[in-house]
Amino acid sequence: MGRIRVLFRTASSPARLLALLPALLMALPAHADEVMVAVAANFTAPMKKIASEFERTSGHRTVLAFGATGKLFAQIVNGAPFEVLLAADQRVPEQLEKDGLALGGSRFTYATGRLALWSAQANRVDGQGDVLSKGVFGHLALANPKTAPYGAAAIEVMKKLGLLPTLQARLVQGENVAQTYQFAASGNVELAFVALSQIWKDGKLSDGSAWIVPASMYPPVRQDAVLLNGGRHNAAAGALLAYLKGDTARAIIKSYGYAL
């Protein structure tokens, strides 16, 4: 509004003021709305950054809730007032469409996640993941494979390596991949399967040591976004989904290690 007051004072006559009004109205942001977004835990850091840029440029507000995709699905089914879902898989958004809880045709893949074996300790994890077979650790954390796609991916990796039976007794489950990361970051466990986005920023490992698991060792973690029924008539919800497809959001997503 400060800018508008300055422009009004420069108008030397009512006629000039009327001539300026169309330009003034175009300069104003569209009516600001608020959108409630359910976000998979692995996408916490990039989504906070994306939301900040989205709010700055659009004038809309975002309310973000983070959690395991399976838990978010249960909340939506039970009436949680979310308007957009950014899931960690494709299955849940597709199911919401089938159940009539999301707008058909609104679903798209916003990122493809990558799995990493990580330790907060430098040089603890080698570049090939041999630390798993050597067994020189006490506990290994992973997200609940029943509700978190990254946990399910971790199980597939251990199966492919033939190590799941021997590692079973050492496994510690987190409710979601964010909690799993905290287990390792705090030192409560030596190793954890996490989303690469949690330990990767601007093209490099942020701290500790890690094995970036080859994508061939687990099913692709394609992460879909979908417009939920509650957001059908919310301009902010539609604007956010469009923003996720734009260059600014895609650059942020890529900087956290996701594939596009």
C-alpha cells in the first residue's frame, strides 16, 4: 500500500488519477488466499524454501504439515482440511483420485527421490555401502516401510544385498524419514537410510558420510502432487501446484538431490 500512496500523490489532477487506476490495479497482487498443504517428510527442507518464494511472489500464504505419506493419507481420509498433497509416492495420490477425494487429472510427478545410507560421522559410511555387510555398527534406522516409501525402498535394498535376515535384529524404525534422520543426527543410531534431500544441498553432501544408493536397487520413488477436494475453489492451491512446475521451484528441488 505504501507504493500506491506515493503514486496517488504524484497524480496532479482527478483525470490523471483516473488514467492511472488501471495500471495501479494491475500492479496489485491478486486476492491473497491461504492454502493448507500436506507434505511428505522427505520434502521438508525444499518445501519450506519453495513456500517462502511462492509467498513472496504470489502474495498467497501457505500452511505446511509434514509427515509420513501413509499417515497423511489416513488424515485426509478422516477429514483433515488439507487442500494440496505432496506425497512421497504415486500410489497414495492415485488412490485419493479413485476414492473421489482429489481432483482427477490434477496429479503430476514433482520430484523423483533418491535413497542414501548416512551417518553423522565422517568416514563412517563408504561409497559402496560395504559398511552394511561388515556389520561394524550397532543399529540401523529406517522409516516405517508400511507408511513411508523411503522405508520400503530401504527394505528392497537390503533384500537385494541379501542382508535383510542378518540386519533384522539391528533395525530401528522411525515413524517417517524425518524422524529416521533425527535418530542418526543425534547419534542414537550409527547408520540410517534417509532421503538424499535430507543430507544434500547445492550439489554436495552437507555433513557426515554417505552411500548414495544406486537407483537400480529399488523401485523409483516418484513423488506425486495432487489437488485435494478442499482446494478445488482455492486460488492459492492452484497457484501453488502451477508454481511447483516452474523454473524457480524446479531449481530448488534439483539442488536438494532430487531428479526431475
